[in-house]
Amino acid sequence: MYRKQMKFQRLVCFALLAASALVFIYSLGLVTDLYDAFYYAIPNPNRLDRTDVAGARIYYDIQPFNSALTTVSIVLVILCVAVFLTNTHSRRKYYLSNYITTSLIVLANIGTTIWGVINVSKFRHQFLTTVDFEQLKAFAEKSLSTTYTESTFWFDIGYVVFGILIIVSALAVYNLILKSKLMKEEQRIIEGGV
């Protein structure tokens, strides 16, 4: 049982790192379609009420969230590195530092997921309700620099990314509970001489 748990423990730690990296990659791609569709439809970024395509301001509205998401994803990666620095992936016996780093990454992942899903949903709704897709199509036909899209792919894939983050966090909590039980059992055997 100990060997299986140790393999699972290592796998969970690497999955935490991969999920954090996935959030970072997602943050880099989130605005891709919006840039291609709306950047040139806004002649003056200081006058977002005057655009060539109704609803094009979403490109600027989403920027603060996108920047914050990139920063948060870097923090998640750093927290995962802390998980490895405390040898959470390879320790037979967990110490306070292992519990703290695992708890921090799990709490950060949960907070990021809640915040991320709320914002992605908000901007997805803004995209679908404020953009005049007929204007966008006409503008894209006139402009060589603009791409016409009605795709919500980058919004929708966010739900998958944040879902993965929650699943991996749940596995980390399960591993922590399993590890605690095994450590107690091992201590009981050592003390009982069985």
C-alpha cells in the first residue's frame, strides 16, 4: 500500500504543476480571438464608446482580468514549486511544511477557479450579447487585418481548464488524507511492535 500511495503522491504533485501551467497557457491564449476580431475595430482606445463594430470594447474590457489571470497563474506555478521544494512529492512522512504547501496550493486553486469561472462567464455573456456580428462580418470583409469569429472557444475551454484545476486539487486533498491515515497506521505498528 505504501508504494502505491507514494506513486500516487508523486503523480498528484506533478498533476498540480501541470494544471497550474495549463492555467498559465490558457491566460496567454484567452484574448487571441478577441484581438484578431476587434483590435482594428477600435480606432481610438481612449474612446471605447466609438468603435467600428458594436461590442468591440470587450477586447479592452477583458484586459485587466487577463493580466490578473496571467499573474495568478504564475503564483500557482510558484506554489507548485514550493510543493516540490518541501519534497511533498517524495516524502514517506509528511511534516508541517508539506501540509502547509499542499493546503496553500489547494486553497489558491479553489479561489482561482471561483474567480476565473465568474469572470469567464461574465465576458462570455458580454461577447454574445453586445457584439454585433453582422457589423463584425462586414468590417472583416473590408479589413485585411480583422478576422470574423462568433466562436466562444476560448471562453468555453476556460471551464475545462478550471475544472481540471479543481479535480487535481481534490486529488491533492485525497492524497493528504490518505497519507495521514497511512502515517498513523505506520506509527501504530511501530508502537505496537506488530
